[in-house]
Amino acid sequence: MNKPTHRFNIFRAILLGLVLAAIAFGISWKFFDREEQKTDSLRRIQERGYLIALTDRNTLNYFVYRGEPMGYQLELLESFARYLKVPLRIISADDINRLEYYLFYNAADLIAMNIPLSRQGKKNIQYSLPFGETRLVLVQKKPSGNRTDPPLVKSLKDFPTDTVYVRSNPFLSPMYHHFYKETRGRAVLKEVRDESQEDLIRQVSKGLIRFAICQENVAMAFKRYYYNTDISVLAFPLFFYGWGVNHESDSLRMMLDSWLTTIKRTGEYKQIYLDYFDNQRLARFMQSGFCSMNTNRLSPFDESIQKYSIALSWDWRLVASLIYEESNFREGQVSKYNASGLMQLMPETAARFGIDSASTPARQIEGGIKYLRYLDTQIPDEIINPLERINFVLAAYNVGIGRVLAAREKAGQYGRDKNRWNRHVDYYLLRRSKKNPHGHTDTMNIFTGDYKTEGFVDDIITRYYHYRNLISERLN
């Protein structure tokens, strides 16, 4: 073998080795990067301290009824948050394009809506396992017997040239196009934002629009109230739907799928589904003057709560959440400890602020807010964070200022921040032990023990966030 050929073979071998090394490095780096990404979503939730979910507002998914946050998606999200052992925070909007934007920029962890599983959708999100299946139907108003009523469309082949209202939704766009072709191009599709399927069904029922397209299980649920609607014409055949996470959230998706498999096996999912999609209560919710989807009201006492909350400089919805925690907005409540009234004040405290069990609701609210103001003056000035002061005031309202201040001192003695409530001072109020003041130490799990999910304070704050999502700060 001559020297040039030998040198060429050596060069080729070296070049091949470099190429193989580069490929191996690229694969290992991609694997390493993927493993890093897989921990990012869960690590982000852990460091933040709570799960952020996106959903829409309607009388199925997410609403408030007589002060109680409710909804199919809300109950599922609460179940998933318990599975992760973290609190839940929700961002709500009726425009799914906006929700998708939040997810893309990691402002939230997942979208909790019935998102159709499709190849096109996979370009934007990672899907969970399917929650269920449904179809799209044409929603139209049944003729009432008047000669001026338009005839009922019984087949897409007979569809007239007319406008059909649909929610702007990138995941449903291919299905809308299928419907358009089935009508031979006679349907004029008009996409709307910031309107729910419930809004469209309501408008059809009232004769404000003639046609809309909605998911069949949603249309069937609302038909219990909007009984003059017809949903017999199929707009798109059966499809699966699920939740969505972004493409860098592999580990969150795996946790989501594990949770969903569990609640389907135990029957929890079926019960939650039937509680909303097959329940006569839905009509009662929709008729109520205290349902967030009908009115901007929580209780008959909203005006008084708003009026007297000004003196405390608190959002009136936060005070409303406290009142709901104490009495569910029910007058005449008396506890086993003899606390009474809307704000459940003890007799001596009530007398101190000029009220008793016979006082009017407005006077009870006024007295309770005066007590909250008093408690705020007892909280040390070094707690300067307004949110932390609210936490301490709420805790003192529940167990007394003395116990809260004692727990605060103990937190300082054992190395925790005595000016922070969650996982610091509340630790010694909720998990303290005479033999071991540290109680149970934080675990080494990815989600450390979260004590605020057990407390009076967190229940009020969590409910307040729901009120902020669903009830305007200004009363109607």
C-alpha cells in the first residue's frame, strides 16, 4: 500500500471517529437537555409553591354559587393539586388564545379545558391522556309555532346561507372547516372571543343569533335550562379531549397522566363528571341571583361588606371570603363555642365592638371589621409586607392574637422567619409538638410538606383568589 493511500485511510478513520463522537455527544447532550427539561416544570412548581392552571369561566367549568367556588374543571384541578401536594391558583379567561399564550410563556403550568386531541394541536401543546370523548353539534332554536319562526335545520345538506357563531379556538379550527365543507360552503363562520359556549347557547335560546356550534356534552348539560334549543344535528363526529401542558413539561404530563389513571380507576372522575354534566342542580345555579355567571353578587350583604371594608383598606371580596368561612353568609348562626352572627364573634368580643346576636347584618359586618382593624394594630410593625399582615390578622381572628404572637416567637427561636406566615409561623401553630417543637421536618420529596393547605388562613385566601377571578371588584 502506498503512503498517500495509507494517509487517506488514516484521515478517513479519524474523520469518521470525529463524526461518530459528534453524533454521540449530540445524542447525549439532547438526552441530558431533555432530562433537565423534564425536571423544569415540577421544579418550577416546587420553587413557586403552588400550581397555576388555566381554565375558562362558565356554569360548568368554573363559577361561584352563593359564595362557594364550584365547577367541573375546578374540582378536577383541586384533585390534581392534592395529588401534587401543592396549593392551586387559577387564571381564568374566556379567550383560549389568551390562555395558550400564557402557557407558551410559562406564566402557567397547564390548560384545564376539554381540548380536542389532534395532530395539529400537538404542534402547540403536549396532551394528557384523554379525559373523555364528545362531538360537535349545531345549536339552533326550536320553532315556537309562530309563522315568522325560521324552520329547523335537520341536515347539513339543507343548511341555508347563514351565519354560524363559533368560539375562536385554534384546536377546533379544523373541525369548523369540516363543518363548513359539509354545508357546501353555505355556512358563514363567525369566530367570537371572550364568549363561552354557554354564552352562545344562551344567545341562540333568546333568538339573538340563529346558529352556534358547541361540544355536545356541554350543549346537553345546558339544555336542561335552555330547553328550547335543538342539538340534534351533528357538526363533527366523535373526538377525544384532554388537558394540555407545554412541550418542556414532560414530567408534569407524566404526573398528570398518573393522576388521571388513578381517579378513573377509583371512580372519582366519573363522580365529578356526573356532578356537573348530569345534574339537575345546573338549572338552579343558572336561575340564582347569586351565581357569578348571572350576576356579580356573592350574597345579600355585598353592599355592606364593600361599604365597611373601606375602613380596613381590604378588598371587599377578601372580607366576603372570611364571612363565608365563618357563616356561609347565613344569618343567625351560633357555634358550639357560642360565637354568633355572620362573622361569628364571641359574645365578649361582639360586646366590645357594640354588637350582639340580635344586631342587623350590616351592624355585625361593621363590628367584625372593627375587630379586624383592632387586630391589625396588634400585629408588630416589623411585618411590613401587606399580604403577610393579612395572613397574621386572619390567623388572629381565628385563634386569638395571643396564640399567633406566641407561635411567631417560637418560629424565631427555631430559625424560621417570624415575619412570614406560610411554612414559618403557621408551622408552629399547626404542627407544633411539646416534645419536639420542630414537629415533622420537611421531607426530601420534590414537593415538601405544605402546611398552609390545612389552615383557616389558606382557605380564605384561596377562596378570595376565586372571587377575584369570577366577581368584579365593582358591584353591579
